[in-house]
Amino acid sequence: MDGIRATINRQKLVFGTTGEVVDGAGGDTVRGKWTATSATQTNEIGYTLDGEDEEPLQAIYKFNKRNQLTVSVVSGGTESAAFTYPGRIEVDSNHNFTYFVIDSDGNDTGASFVLYGGIEFAEDTVNLTITLADGSETSIAGASGIQSLEAAKNHTAGFDADDLLTFHAKTVNVFPGEDEPVTKPAILDFVGSWDVQAGTLVFLSEIKSAPGNQAVSLGFAGKFKAVTAGFVYFADAGGTKAVLNLRGRHVFKGGKGDFAWQTIVGFTETSFDAKVIVKASTVNASGQGFTIDGSLALKGGPGTSMSFDLKLEARYEFQAGFLIFRADISNGIQPSYDLMLGGSFKYSNLNLTFEVNYSNTANAKKLVVAVGVQGNRDSMIKNIALMLDISESDAKLKLDLSLEAKILLKNGVRVKEIPA
């Protein structure tokens, strides 16, 4: 029988692929059973021998390039030779990271290994890295390189959370004498929501409908950048290898204090107070669009905030006398959303502009967008009429005046203030 071969207390034993402990001296005599689960969540192999429970053995786990699990055990300070078990990878509903042993037909043999430790997505490769309980690390390679991660909406019944994070991987098992390998897709689906921890976004996978089940926090070693449609995750710290798009939106909510924005992340709609600092802005007057470059700080735990690079693109147009700023999103997946930006109209000498209010911070940079075609009489008449909600004939009478109107947000509703 194939499996780990170890000499324990001067007895040669084989830990077989079917979960049986066999006499390694010959004859394939079954002497007991082994299991790789632990109530204390330590990576070890417990076993019975001739009907008696034996002292568990320390297990050493490593994944090879085919995503197969190689296992060795330590007894009396001596490590056995490693054995590669054919199998498949799965994270179960309790977040146990499990490797199921299979036979040459691809069927489960009944034996399995549970790997206890933390999970994180590695930098550059986006491999799924498992930091085991003993401090050692091993990793699983994605099926499609840096594009192996996928964020989507959860459609599985029985879960309260609406976010699904999937890591695409596969195990390739080669059996002696077989012409074709047995390839098994990994089942690495995490249901949960996004949160801010330790200076970055993390994915909290927790089954809220089943209290008491184990929750895991999945970290990311690369870099997140805030964009109009939410966030983009880059595998590298330099921000060149885009891996994952997170659905979200950034909305100005006003109020007191620096954290005048609100950021909503994922399908679960987890929200954070946020602060936007603008470093540069570009206005495209003809296309009625603008771009803001800067930083977005999300408020985390008490007294903490996490900062991300920000690139926010928007377009603006008149609607019912208000200037509406909408996120410029054209990915076909997420609709554009209202940025809820207020500000001040200023008209003088056939020049109508809008000074955008996007910050509560004193001395914040001003962003001014053009409204209508500057210097064009017909354009000014039309837009003054829209701004003041009057007829175009009345708007003609105001062409030689200087006017100002403010658009404010009160309880999330736009209010227009026009001085007498």
C-alpha cells in the first residue's frame, strides 16, 4: 500500500491513501486507522494501532507544483520521507481547509487532511498562501495566474452575506500506468463581506446564519486602489498587475468633520466613513467630465484610518434645475451612481460656472466646471433658466447681472438657495 512510511517505536508503519495504518514490514496487514483532524487545531496525524490510541504525530504539509499535498510526519525528532497524496482541495462550510485523498478513478477514498492556519493572497503571484499553525508556509497556485481571483455576488441560499470571493485552482494527479492525469478543480469559495483591517481591505468570510461556525479573515499582500467603480486590487505593490475588481461607490455626504464622504464596498454594501484629499483635478469642459486624483482614507477602528490612492471620474448635466454629478462607469456591470456633490453657481458676463464642493477641509483645492458654452448668449439664457427655474424670457432679463446660487445637501436631499 502507498502512503507515508515511518518507523515509530521500532515499528515500520504505512499511513495509506484509504485512511488505514498498515504494517510496513510486509504483508499489508491492517493494524489501525489514521485521521488528520485536531480538536486543538494543530497540524498532526492521530492514529490507532491494534485497537489502541497512539500519541499523535506532527505533520508537515507542502503543496507541490501540481497543487498536490505532500506529507511527512515527525517521530522521535526524526522526519519521515514525504509522500505525495493524490487528491483535491476544498474549503468546507466551516472554513476548514481540507485536502481529500482520491483514487485513480477520481473518487474520494475517505481519507483527508485538514490544514489549520491563516490564509492570505500572496504578492505578485496571487497564490493562496497558508501559514500553518507551526509557522511554516505553503501555497496553492491559481489556475490562471494573477487572474485567478474573482469577486461576485453570492447566490447561495442560507447565507446572509452577499459577497462571494472565489479562488480558481486545480489539482493535477498523475497515477502510474494511467495515460491521462486526473484533474480536480479546487472548491475555494468564500462567502462574506469586505472590511478594513491593518491598513488595507480584507475579506471576512463568516456564516452569519449559522452562529458559532469558524470565521476567517483573508488578507491581501498586494495593493488596493480606489476607483470610481469601487476598488481595484493589484498583485504587486507598484500597482501594475490588476487582479480583482471590487464593486463599490464613493458618495459625498457632507456634514461636519473631515470624513465627509461615504464609501460602500461589495454586494453586501458595507459602508465606511471616508475622507477625500485631492492632489490634482482635470476638467473636460466640452465633454462635461472631470477626473480627481488624490487619496481616499477609510475610517477603520477607533482612531484609525486607512489610505488608498484614488482616481475618481465623473460627468455632469442639468436635471430639474440641479447640476447632477454621476460616476463615469462604462463596465456594463455596475451602473453609474450619483456622487451627491453640491456647490455654487456663479454667473457674470456670459460666464456660468459651478464651484464643486467635495471637501469639508479648510483650504481644500477648488474644482470649477463650466456650465454651458461660455460667451454664448443662447447657451447662457438656457442654463440661467435651468439654474433659477425660470422661463427663458425671464432669463434674458438677467444676462447683464451677476448671479449666484448654491446647491446644498440636507439629509441627502438637494436644496437650492438663491439669494434675493
